[in-house]
Amino acid sequence: MNDLPPDIGIVLVDHGSTHAEANVMLIEVAQRFRDLTGAAIVEVAHMELASPTIAEAFARCVEQGAERIVVHPYFLAPGRHSTEDIPRLAEEASKQHDDFAYLVTEPLGIDDRIGEVIARRISDTLLSLWKKRK
């Protein structure tokens, strides 16, 4: 499923949390993305409250040989963070590397596959509850 050129750096960005376990989840998401796509350069970033920052992740991509970077807001819906803050932070990071080429994707949004995940979570929860009641 890898149609990404090897010189593309991917930065997955979530909000960030003061709870370390919440931030670790994005690392797992990045690893699953790598496994699924075979992408060579994938970094995580937190918009605020934790490291690495978007600028730090951007720099890591450049250090690994990325020639272009795609920043993906790991958010469900478009909002101020995904439409204003993350693009602004990506632009600032780009300027630290001579206006390095980058794009910012839309957040996760509406997709049938998200409905499938929700259905699976509901089913798993119901099965777990029913097993506890037996």
C-alpha cells in the first residue's frame, strides 16, 4: 500500500497532553502507519503541552533526508487547531529550513472506515459487558 515516495517526510500531529500515556498513543499510531504504508520517514508531534513539537518533528524529517514534508493533523474534525494553528506552526518550522516544501492535510474527518471503527468499539464493549454479566 506504499505509494509514498521515499523522500516524503510525514509528521503526525495530535493536540498533546500532560498525560504521558496519551502522548504515547500517537507513537503507536505512527508505527502502525509505517507498517501499513512502508513510509520511510514518519515522525510524531504534539501541537502543545508536550514534546516533540512540530518544529522538532519537522527538523527530524529534514535530518533523515526528507525533501518534502506532509503534516497530518490527527484530529477528528476541522477546527481552529487543524485549520489555523497547525498550518501556522508548520509554516514556522518550514522557515527554519529555508522555506522547506510542506503540505498540511485535512484532519481525519468523515470516512466510512471511521464508522467501522466506532461499530467495532461498540461491539467490543457490548461483548465485554455481556461476558461480565454471565
